Amino acid sequence: MIDVLYFAWVRERIGLPKERVETGAATVRDLVAELAAREDRYAAAFADVSALRVAVDQELTTFDAPLTGVREVAFFPPMSGG
């Protein structure tokens, strides 16, 4: 089981701040594909992954990051400075 956290507009589209997910995904990209296939709201949230950032166990990473031994994955839009 992996805790999946959603922030900002990702959370708004999915309608949840977080959930526990049972997954066989090998990478973050595989997890995104599993989630997007669930329902339209997930498909909408993950329609353009280039507009998303991901953290695995609170470390920024890429969508090719492996999920072996991971406890938490978080999805959020890029932060803007100002």
C-alpha cells in the first residue's frame, strides 16, 4: 500500500487530499497510468503530466522513479516564485 497525496488543482479535480492505494506499479509513471484509468476525474487530473511535479517519500523526483519500498507519493503543480 502506498499513500498518494494530491495538492492544489490536482486535489480539486480528484476530490481527495490523499488516499491509500494498492498498486503493482513499478514506477511513478505506471502508478499515474493506473490512477488515470480509474475514473474521469483521475484522467482529468493526470491528462498532462508535464504540468505536474512528483515527490516520492518527500523527495522531488521524476515520473520514472521506482516505487519499490516507497511509502508515499505526492502530486502537485510546479511552484512559482515571487
